[in-house]
Amino acid sequence: MKLLTSPARRSAAVLAGALVLGSLTACGGGTSQTAAKVDTSTLTLAIDSDSASFGYDPLRVSSAQRQFFEGLYDSLMVLKADGSAGPGLASAFEYNADNTVLTLTLKEGVTFTDGSTLDAALVKANLDRRTDPALSAYSAVAKGGAQEITSVDVVSPTKVSLTFAKAQPGFEKNLASTTGMIVGKAGVTDTATLAATPAGSGPYIIDPSTVKGNKYVMVKNSKNADTAKYPFSKVIFSIVLDPQARANALVSGQADVAMLTSNTVDFAKSKGVGVSQIGGTVNTMISFDKIGKTAPAFAQEKVRQAIQHAINRQALVDALHKGDIPAWNALPKDSAGFTTDLETRFAYNPEKAKSLLAEAGYANGFEFTIIAGAQTQTDLQAVQKDLAAVGITMNVKMAASTDEAFAAVATTPLGYSPLNWDNPVGIMYGVVLNGFTNVQKATDEQLSAATGEAAAAKDDAAKKAALTKLNTRLVESGWMIPLYEALTNQGYNTKKIKQVEFAGTNAYPLLSSYAPAS
């Protein structure tokens, strides 16, 4: 999910596909070669979606928007360079003997942009917002969630405890993303203000020159003690939906860093820019409907398995995603749960697909509609032809509005989105089992059990076993129909920016990791 998310997804905003094309503001041109010290006045990032489409409430988005929001908000834990979780607003943490209570010790002297200060009461006020269904970041910890927090208690002004419905070892890593971001008192008291005004304690604040939906300009926050960790005085997030336009912006010097697609990497490299790559994002068709509410055929597991066999993934990659990897696994190739068995079990086999459809009672096929955006249309049209070959009519409808795209999770049986699996347990609890991809509340005992085993795993062997079960069941159940694993490509101006590095397997580099070239 980047449920997407992602956890992993990008958020529902990406699933919807942003409909407003952003433009870049030329800045600082990092293309000149001099012996002088690199200009650190401005860092411009060309990104592919509007991270603040819901406003400035970090709890309304998923981990895919972490990089943007970590400029404005601090989190209880922080993501470290190796991908592990380290102290953030919480300077220390400890679990009780059975891992059902997590106690956090808070930093002192932290001030928010609204003038409030960090204490246990504020953390409790934030986490007590988990009853709000609009807060994607809290979906897993809300009542009934697989990581349900039953109570948040103030132990002292600098200590707060979280009590879980069941054991949650390793939960602290969830607090290193948007789930752990803390909003100041004004924003918690009147959440409507967050639509236009952040209330954070992060290293940057929003500058008035920001044009919402186009470019977001951040300048250093004088109240934050850690701004020295961020070398650039100003950071600009420019929204550029078109992949070639993003690459052009990087090459021309309008952007210092840009998210590149597999189709623009070679172009960017030919112009002398640097490219850092990491896997981990699996572009996946997600079964929103597992009970047949929007399309009766999707209630049948064999129908969802038929779709797995009907799609020619290798042909899709060869034609549209040169350099990426065909995927039969829900989890990425570097995951402990990856297994080559799925490549054989669900290999491209149209005749097998037809046989499964007949066994499910759909020998003559069936028809359904999927909602597409500008970034997904071409892929879906390719899949459309594969499905037609086995008797399934998939109508590809372009979203007329963001409202229609967001509503697709409840009105259509199948969606298509990139999912980043850096935190599989978090993605499962926050996106797949309890999040926006399962609004009909379908259940699968094997998925729930495997997710619980992964959350409770105390060593690498146990984790591998649990994640393999999880991965296998996601595919055989057809809850996930993976198509290809995309390499995340961060292009950067080598004359201004050091080689971009990723935090462990996370597809989104830490904002603090962008450093000036020496």
C-alpha cells in the first residue's frame, strides 16, 4: 500500500491518480560546474503525486507520503538509514513481559508551530483520534484492527503507555512512519485547521509561496533543534505527473532530484544525471471485492485464480516496463517471504484459466469494470486483452473525478496500485485486512494467521516461514494479483547531490539523506 501502504502503497491518492498537472519553478540550477561549495539554499524534488491532497494531517495518509510529511512533523520513532527504527520524539521505549503494553519515554523541550509543547497528554490526545475512520495511518490500531490499541494512558508528563488487545512485539517500527507523527495541540483540538495549516514540530515549516496541488515550499523551522541534520535551507516538492516531464526537469536543472520511471531512466542517464535504484514496489491488481457484492464472480476464489493464470506478465514488462521484473509473488524479490514456487504454480496458462472459470460456474466468462487513471490506463488495456482471451470482459473506465477514483474501492471489484512492502505486517494490518482495500470487511483465516505469526516472529527463521505463508496465501487466494516489481528510480543531479541512498528497503529516501555533493 507504496495501502499503498503503501504502507508499501502509495496511498489512495495515487490509486486515484492525481488529476492536476503540476508545474516546476526553476530554481538554483545545480548544473554549473565550479570549484565553489555546492549551493545548499534550495533542494527541489520533482514528485509524481500530491502528498498533501488531503491537507496537512499526517494521519490521513500512509507511509508512501512519509518523506513529505517528515519535513513538517516529527514522529515518536524515526526511520534510520539501515531501515530500522530509532529514537524520535520518544527517547526510549520498553515492552512488558507479554508484549501487550508499550511504554514510551518522551523527549523534553519539543515545541510545535502552534506554540504547544510535547508531553504525554498530547501523545494520548493524538492516539485517541484512532476512532476516526478517515485516518488511514491509524486504521490498524483502531477498535477491531489487528494491532488494536485498547487504551493510551498518561504515566507521567514524560511517559505514556499503549495497551494492545493482543501482543504486538516490534510495534515500534510502525511509529517511525506517519502512524507515529504527532500533531500539535491546536491541530488535535480543531482538526479542520489541518486542511490548510500544519501543526508540527518538524525541521521545516510551510512557506507562504506554496501553491497547493502544484508546489510545496518548506523552509527551516527555527524551533526545531535538529535542523542541522537537514543540509538544505529550503525544500521544494514540485508535482509533475508526466514521467517524461519529470525527467526533463531533472536534466534541465529545474529539479535536483526526480522520481523516474523505467521508461525514462536510460534517457536521464544519457544526459549525465545519477540514478539510484531499489526494488520492493510490486504493481498489483488488488481484489477489492472478495464477497461478490459488486461482481458476483469475484466471490469465487477460482475466478480470482483464473485471472492470475490469464495474464502474460512477461509480455507486459517487455512491452511497457523495460528493466522491471515480472511478478508472480505478492511480496518483492528481496523479501524473506519470496518463493519461486509461485512462478510455476501461477504461470501464464490461458487454458488453465478457462478450466478454473468453468469449475467456478463461469465457462462463458463474465463482465466487470475497473477504474483507471492516467498512470494505469496503458497497463490495464494490456491486461484487458489477456482477460478477453479467456472470456472475461474487463471494461476500463477512466476516472471522471478523484471522487470516482476514491469510491472505486467500494464500487468496483478490482483495482490496480503499486504496493511497497517495506513493512509487510503494517501493510497487511493497515491496508489489506483492515484498510482501504477491504471496505467490505472480507476475512481470510490463513491471511490473518500468517500476519499474526509474522508480527510475533522472534527470529529470522520464524519470520521467513510466516512471510512465505503470507505471500503464498495472498496469491493463491487472489486477494493480490501481482503484475510486476518496479524498481524505484531516484534521479539526481550529481553536481549538486551526493548519490541518493535508501533507508533499508524503503522505496522513499529519508528527507535528511539528501546531501550536497562534495
